[in-house]
Amino acid sequence: MRRSPAFEAFRYTTIFLATAITLIPILWMASMAFKPIPEWQATGANLTWIPRAPTLDNFRYIFGQSTTDLIGVLDRTAMKPILSSLLSASIGTLIAMGAGTSAAYGLSRFGSGGNLPLALIQLRLFPPMAVMTPVMIMWAFLKFTDTWWGLALIYGIVTLPFAFWLMKTFFDDMPREIEEAALVEGCSRARVFWRITLPMMRAPLASAMLFVFILNWSDYLIALLLTTREWVTIPVYMASLSSSMTGQLYGAKAALGLIAAVPPVVLGVMIQKHLVRGLTFGALKQ
């Protein structure tokens, strides 16, 4: 069925407007990151989209180089929070995807596990504060607080339900005939899983991994409650960027926000060829 030119014009206009609205905060953050203090403190008619005097001072500032007497010197730079976020989010994603994929395959193929699916989803049904109170006590007893491995472990546990349910849906939609043919030819179940099933699930694995990584990378509440100073993550560190003389350091926060956007974007670009297929896996199954 051929669509009318008016419909096509309306469709593309709607897409353009939706994209523009989505990009406005990102473009404003990018602009703010390169503005000097007088420009990001401006109000009203003095506000501009494009910096009048572009500068890298905001980036220098968060990495420990004082650029002006107005905001002083940071007592800690952004290097360790960036490292903390990378370690905890990456390892937490590996934990969630490893455990979630294994459990999802077992339940999808063998139907075992009893109430495991319900038990996993219950991890996300309780209010976060109700769950984090006993976790804080347990982590303090185990001396896991204010450590990157403590964060990585809890991230893996918290995002496990997402990894499990995503992968179970993908495994349920995957045809079993190829696996059954390999089993008939003498392959063990483990060999079938590692040599046949997982390679065929590259696209769903990539999309699920990116989703789980973004959840871990952007977390604020868990990191706020389980870290104090040494291993705070980027969101917690960003919230602390303020000055008694100038208030909130919007330029420094925007600069750190741009840096924080790099890992998810790079990861998305690296696996982009798998994303569309992974997100639509099984959508056309009859």
C-alpha cells in the first residue's frame, strides 16, 4: 500500500521533532561543558546555546587543575570515581549476565527451577530502600562497604532479574531443532550450549548486556548508600560538585556528564550491528 505524500511528510516531521526534543538536554549539556564560569552562571537573556569563549577549564577542573579562584581546588579529582564506575558496572554486568544466561537457558530448555523465576522478579518488587537497609548492614559486617567489588557484587545481584528475563525470552524464541540435531550427532549438552547456542545468541546477548550495563553505570542510590569516599561512582561524585562561592558547578557537572556518556556510547557503537537484531529477536515468530 502506497502512502500519500502528506502522510510521509507528517511522519518525518514527527520523527524530527521527537529527535530534536530528545537531543535538547544533550546539546545543552555539551554546550555548558565548554562554557567559562560567567557564561554558565548567566541567566535570562544572557544565556546562549553556543559558548562565546569556548574553554576546556571545566574538564581541567574536575581532574584537579584549578582554573580560577572563584571555585578553588577540588579535594578529590574525577579519576577514581570514573575508575570505580568502570570496575563496578563492568564486573556487575558480567556477574548478572553470566548467572542470568545460565539460569535462563536451564529454565527455557528443561523447565526446572521451581519458583526461581518468581523469586528473581521479587528482587525488583520491593522498594529499593526496604531492600538496601539489610544490605547495608550485611555489607558493613562483611567489610564490603566503600569498595568497588562490593558495588560490583550488589550490581550483579540487583540486575540479575533483568538479565534472566531478557535471556529467557530470547532462549524461548530460539528454534531448538539445531540443538537437537547436534545432540543426536553425539554432542554433549555443554558443548551444544557453548559451541552452538551462545554463538547463535550473539545479538540478544549484546542487547541484554548493553541494557544491564547502562542500569549499573547510571545507578545513584546503591552507590550513595554503600560508598563513603574512596570508591564513590560518577553519579555520587557529580552530586558533590558545588562551591560555597558559586553554588552548583554546572560547568564541571556538564563536563563530567559528557565523560560519563562515553562508555555506553562506545559500547553501543561496538555492538550496533547486533542491537537491532537482538532487540527484535523472535518478533516475527509465528
